[in-house]
Amino acid sequence: MNTVVSLDAEVFTKAQREAEHLSVSVPEFCSMAIHEFVQNHRNGTLTEQVDAVYSTYKAKIDEDILQAQYDGLDEEDW
């Protein structure tokens, strides 16, 4: 599959240098870079950020909400 990606001049120049260093074409280098970026950032960063936020809070249900939930239940025979 082919797609067009626009790069600003500075990024293109850096990509061109790296591609030459690796003896690959610029499109091949960009494809490799995008592939590596996706693999390294797939869900990991977001999961780590969410975990960091929730690790600072203790899970506790407000007593009024908990009581309202209990009050809404019908008693059943087991």
C-alpha cells in the first residue's frame, strides 16, 4: 500500500541523512520509522499514564451512593 506523507524540510533532511547512513531509500526509512513508532507506542504510553493517575487514588465508593444502591435492591430468598 502506498500513501503520501508530508514532511517539513528539517524533518526530511534528517530522514534523508539517516536513510543514507542506513543505505536505504528515504521512503523505506520513513516506513521503518513509522513502523517502529507504532510498535513502541501501541497502548503502552496511554496505559502507563492511566495507571499513574489511578495509582494515586484509593478506590472508595461514597457511602450515600452505596446505600442508595443497596436500597434499590429487592430482597430475595436463596
